[in-house]
Amino acid sequence: METVIVSMVLILIPARLAWECALSFLNIREVKRRGKSPPSQILEVMDEPTYRKSVDYTLTKERFSLFGSFYESLILLLVLFSGLLPWLYSFFSPGADFQVLGEGLYLVTAMVIISIPAIPVEYYAQFRIEERFGFNKSSLRLWISDKIKGLIIGLVIGIPMVCLVIFLIQRLGAFWWIWAFAAVFVFQLVMMVLYPMLILPWFNKLSPLPDDDLKRRLMDLADRTGFKARTIQVMDGSKRSGHSNAFFTGFGRFRRIVLFDTLIQQLKPEELEAVLAHEIGHYKKGHVPRMLALSAVMSLAGLGIIAWLLEAPWFIQAFGFDFQQSGPGPALLLFGLLSGLFTFWLSPLLGLLSRKHEYESDKFAGNHTGKAPMISALRKLSQKNLANLTPHPLYSSFYYSHPTLFEREKALQDA
């Protein structure tokens, strides 16, 4: 059985890589073809120099993603078959008896080590590609500070959660995974409230939107759409990137609206109102609880699979572990590393659901603020962010969580 598992992994990793490369080549060819002679529809969104820049930006990112796909696949193969993971495990949990803290520290340490090779890739993307096209606003010092803060938060949150799951495995027998799911789900709900209050301020400054006509306009929109929010806050996203966004966090009386300062700078008041109406649409249409429920189902299924794999000696033995001398740490880690090889192929289904939600939220915004402001906002954001206006249809259907600009415009006009 160990041979079957190894063979499956050695097939799935190249299969995912081959499909990623095929999609990238299709997208590069399509963008190049459409970029030779941009149609008038595109030039209504951005002038020709800006469009040429967006094409260059798209091609640069796509070519770099090809390198990233090869690099990620190579690292995964090395991690799985070099003997690193069993060797590291020997430092934390020797012998048949395992300790909760030792298993937890092994998992967290292994994940930190595995993430190290990605740092140069992230650096190049930030300080070479994003810098070249004018989006990077972060300094090297701030970037390093973000990495250190992220590591600290990951350790503070990750170690207790991992240790809790291992404790439940140790104490609750065959049905530990149901209790673990309950703990993880409650933790997710708590973090929805605590994240904007305790974690987000570590990275960004949040300040109340000034009490002016814009705030009154946005609060009036929230009131008439039945979206009660305690406050509207502005986040200093411009200190890291020129990209813009808007979102809301929390639920119930803890709900708050957050706008990037770049978004306020780029859009007119009526366009900002349309963008906010779109975000409110996600709430009013039930997208947030629906996605939370989907996430819960997937988490429960994942934990159920882990419970089964914990009883299967062949799973960890295929990667060099001794089943008789191992606790649950190796199986948990290997599941985390390998699950992406299977969930990758679910991307089109998840993207299809996400794009359906975006259409519904666009329609909601059009009904409450008018179609013209929403279309104008979408066009302006596409221009400012150098969006790819001509992706290959297969590429966008596999990867995109949002419809393309022209798909959204057509749906709004037809609504």
C-alpha cells in the first residue's frame, strides 16, 4: 500500500503542475493575441498606454507564476521524499509515547521550516514585479516586520490550537474529530470578531471615516439596506500597496465596514457607495454564512479523513515514518501537505459559486445605487489595478473568484 501512495503522489504533483502550465500558456497566448489590436470596448475602460501596461503586468505575473509552480512542486517533492520530516520528528517525539506539546511543536516547527523557501519568491514578487509596475509601497523594513509579526501571531495562535487537537485525539478516542471540528469552528467564529480588534491593528492603522458628506452618504446606504454597522473605518493600505479594496468584518453588533484609503482616493462618492452596496449585498444575500457553512463541511470532512488516516499504518510509512513509534503529528502534517493535490481540482466548482455570489451582489448594488455608478467603479478599479481584461475563458473559469469586467458589465446591463 505504501507503494501505491507514493505512486499516487508522484502522479498528482506532475499532473497539477502540467495543468497549471497548460492554463498559463493558454492565458499568455490569449493576452498576447488580444493585446496586438485592442478593441474599442477595452479602450473605453483604459487608454492604450495603460492597456499596454496592463498586458505587460499580466504577462510578467503569469511567467513568474510558471516559475513558482515548478519551484513549489520541487520543494514539495523534496520535503516529502528527502527524509527531512522523519528526521525532524526524531527531535520532538522519540519513542512510542508521545506528548501533546512535543507533537504540537513538531507540527508548527515543520510548517515554519517548509515555508522558508517561499520567502525569496514573495520578496521578488513584492520588490521586483509589484515595484516595477508602481504597486509596491512597502519598505524592506516594513516587509520584514510583517513577516516577524505574522510568525509571532502564527505561533501564539497555532501552537495552542494544534495542541488542543492532539489532546482531543489522545483523550477522546474514535470520535475525537467531531469534538475537534466543534473547537475549530467556534475558534473561527471568535476570530471573526477578534481579528479586526486585536490582529489587524498590528499591521494597519484603522481610523474612523471623517464625519462628512461621504460618511453620511455611506451610513444612509447602510441604513436603507438594513445593514446596521457600528462604524466605517479607513485602513492605511497605501503604506504597502497601490491596490485597493473594501470589506466588512465581524457580525452582529461587532460588524464594521473597512475601506482602503487607496479606494477612497480612486473613486468618486457615488462609486464608493456602489462598492459598499456590493459588499452589503454579500451580507444581505446570505453569502457569508453560506461560505462559512461550506468551509465547515469541508473542515469536518477533512478531520474525518485524518481520523481514518491515523489508523492506517501505510499512510505515514510511505514517507519514512515508523507507525509504531509515531504519534498523530506526522499524519496531520502529511495531510496538510497533500490535501492541496486533491482540493486543487475543486477550484472550478468553488470559483463558480464565488462568481455566482459576485453577480448577485452586483445586482444588489445596481438596484440600490444604480447601474452606472457600479459599472463606473468596476471600470476604474480595473484600470487602477491593471486588471487582465482578456483572460482565456478556461483560465478564468478555473482560477477566477470574480467574473471578468465585461462579464460583470453585461450581467448588470441585462439585470
